[in-house]
Amino acid sequence: MLKELYIENLAIIEKAVIGFDKSLNVFSGETGAGKSILIGGINAVLGGRVSKDIVRAGANKATVTALFDNFPDNVREKLTEYGYASDASEASKASDDCELILTREISDTGSSTARVNGKTATAAVLKEISAGLIDIHGQHHTRMIISRDAQLELIDSYGKISLNEYKDTFREFSRVSKQINTFQKEEGLKNEKIEILNAKIADVEPYKLRFGEEEEVSLELERLRNIQTVSETLNGAYVKLSGDSESETGAVDLLNLCKLGLSDVARFIPVCKTLKERVDAAHIELSDIKHELSVVISDNCGTGGAEIRDKLSAYEERMSDFLRLRRKYGLSVDELIEATAAWREELEALQNGDDFIQKLTDEKKQLGDKVKRLGGELSIKRNRTAKKLSELICKELEYLDMPGTRLVFNLTGDKVTITGMDSAELLISVNKGEAPKPLSKIASGGELSRIMLAIKVVFAESDDVPVMIFDEVDAGISGRAAYKVGLKLAELSKERQVLCVTHLAQIASMADNHLLIEKSVGAGERTFTSVKKVTGEQRKVELARIISGDEDEISLANAERLLEKAKSRTVRSQPEI
């Protein structure tokens, strides 16, 4: 459940700490007091889109933090998946005593930062995690149900009908169809393309390019161009070791003389024996280095200048080939090797175009048959689900003061699309004896609100989202219908936490936790919004204000009567079909 919400510098809310009850929480207040800002703050902390315009004037950032506890296992699994596992112990998890903190900071520059349990996250991850925590229903959701696409999604969602296999097959069918069309359109240009591809391949093939060759040639060229310096350096090192036979004794011979001298005096000075052994080891090591150096000189410096010049000329010519190809095709050697392979494949496809198109045509037919089969299976499942769903919604509507309402999902065959072969239209008849007509054409605002609430109630039975938020679910209703909506929200709150923004006393009277949102002008002529819990007489006064806008005796008496009636409220369980 949502345990606490902290808001700072969000629009006209300077600072607010809001605690929630585990059942029915109701927000009331004058129009413009900031109820929509509160819902906007919750949306922000759930990863919704934010704008710098919601930052309070004069502040550099707005902050919204939500504290949850007793959240479901699927949320805990998401936390583990994204590396934000709760730091609660296994024992506390077992007792449902762990907490989750979601934070969203919005700067006055428009950027935002999200955190999960204090660790930085993206808004997308925040949205993924919070999807299993809160279900928000606002007025735009009510408007959405008049969309035929949304009506089809309702059926699929309630029936847990998976479209994955169908969609994968449909996408593959579309891909193959486009490929066939592309080849057919290019048929007229086929001969010209074959000629061009043959010319490219014939131009590149004689060079016998190898992966990595360009880098090898570049390095060898650099070595050959610096061969004189390399040769002088290597030969100088060799002379230092081997010596000049006429004028200079090398390090190897000097060490040998040193070793002989130490051997002569070792019988007089015992330590010289050890020194002689060490010099002997050094002599062996230097002799080995001298030998390896002679091999390196032989391998890298050649036997003469002519040989080096020939090598240099060959590598320069090879590099010229690479540069010529790069200028012509704009590709490196490795890229050109890959491009040539692709040209060969394309050439083969063009040369065998008729066979290839026939192969694709056969594949398209197989995929088309599979799309129809899977689409037909979807239609069967949807018709079965639609019947059950409409019956459950009608039961709820009867309770919500819409007796005799007939609501049906009219499923008809449609063209094949990514969502199947069905078109859904929600038809409704609110008066007995009248044929059902499209919901979008005849339902009033109040009827739409109750239909959406009925849908939410039915769906609540099949999901485990612990928090439901209703933003002005009372739009367009009043009187007994409003009272029934209040009872239904109270019924929902027995199984999960419910937050509701309302303008109706009948609904507000049902609250287990009544929160008043007030706007006032403080020091410096700044507007402030506060959120406070109302109880006892304060609550009666607030209900009276909602009823008549005043606190006269009649309004207060009506408010008291509503509160007494709410205490003795009776709600029924979800009907079974």
C-alpha cells in the first residue's frame, strides 16, 4: 500500500507530508485548490512525463517521494531484476514488513532524476516497477473507453489473451510480403543491377584482400621507412656486446675476462667464488642476448640496401592499391571485403530471382495460413471472454444505479491487422426495450463514469495491484447514483487501498481517511496549498461545504446524516457468473 507521500515545491504545494489509510482515502477541496497537482505528483513518482512548469516559482527543483509497504511479489521480482532489491531481511520479507521508496526530482531546467530505495534509476525503470503498485483512473481513461481499439484491449486484458505468437507471425508475414513487392518492383532494373554488381566484384577480386591486411601493410611500411635508424641502433647494440675486433672489446668478452680474474683470486678470497658464479651467469645471459640480436638484425635489416628497397616498393604499391579502392568505394579494406560478400549475395539473389520470389511466395502462403489460424483462435477466445466480461460489467452497473442496462461487446470480422482479425465495438442500452447502440454515441458523462468504475471493479478481481486511484470518478453523477458509487469504492477498499478525488459528499462520507486540500495566500502574497486530515466536527463542516457551499444548520444536519449512514453502510461481494 501507499503509506506516505512527500511533496516539496510542486506547483503551489510548497511542502506536504500526506499519510494514508490502508482502505478508502478521499481528497476533497474547492475547484483549483490543487487536487490535480496532487495526482500529477503521484504520476511523476510513478515515472510519468514531467515538465519544468510544475516546479514552484522561485524553487530550483520539485521533489515527490512515495513510501510503500506490503507490496506484491511481482514488484519485488522487478526490484531484483533491475538491481534495486529491498534491503529488508528475508525474515521481514516473509512477514510483509519491507518498504519501498520511490523518488522523483524535477529541476527548473526540465531535467529529472529518479531513485528507487535511494539508488539512481531511469524514469522508464520507475514506470516498470510502479506498474505493479498503483492503478490510476482519471477522466482521460473514461474517454478512452469510447475508442474501439481500447475496447478490444479490454477484452484481451481481462481474458489474459496473449497476442505474442500471432504478432510475431503477422510481422514475419508482413516482412516477406514487403520483400516480394521490393523484388517485383526492381525486376525492371535487374539486368542493370547485375551488370553493376559484376563490375564491382570483378574490380575488387583481383586484389585478393585479407581481413587486417591494411593495418599490417601500414605497420610494415613504417618499419621499412625507418630501417636505417633501426639498423644503426641494432648494430650499435650488437657491437657493444660483441666488440670491435680491432679497437674495442665487447661486453661479452669483458665479462669473460672478469670471470677469469675472479677465478684466479677465489682461492685467496672465498667470496670471489660466489661473485665469479654470478658473473658467469651474466656472461651466459649476455651471450644469449648477443645471439638473438644477431638473428633480429638478419631478419629485419636484410642483407643489403637493394633488398630493403624492393620490399619498400612492394608495400608502397600495396598501400596505393588500398588508397585507390578507398577513394573509389569510400570503404576500408575490411569493410570492402564485407561489401563484396554482400554484393555476391545480392547478385546471386538477382540471378536466381524467379526461384527466390517463388520461395518467398510459398513462405508467404504458409505464414498467411498461420496468421488466419491464430487469428481465428484469438476470435474464439475473445468472443468467449467478451460474453463473460459484459455480464460482469452489467451486474456492477445494476448496483451502480443503472438497472436494466445492457452492455455488449460487438465483435465482427475485420481486415487482418497486427491485433488480429477482429473489430470490437461496445454497445449499450440504458433503457429496456431499446436496442444497444454504440457507447460513444449515446452514453452521458455520468454513465461513462459508472461504466468505467464497473470495469475497474471487475478487473480488480483478476489483478493484484494493491493501490487504486480514482480522479473524479464522480463526474456527471449525483444523488442515489453518487451514493452507490461511494459504496462501491468502499467495497473495493476492503480488498485493496483506494484513493479518490471527489466533489460529492456522498462519496466523501464513505472515507476511512478524509483529506482536505486547501489553497490560501500567505506571507509575500504567495499562494500555498496544504493537505490536512479532517476528523470529527471538521469533517462534518467539510461535508456541509461540499453539499451547499455553506455551513448552515441544514447542511450540517445533512452532513451528519451522511456520516451516520456511512457508518452503517452495507456492501455486497463481487457477483459470480
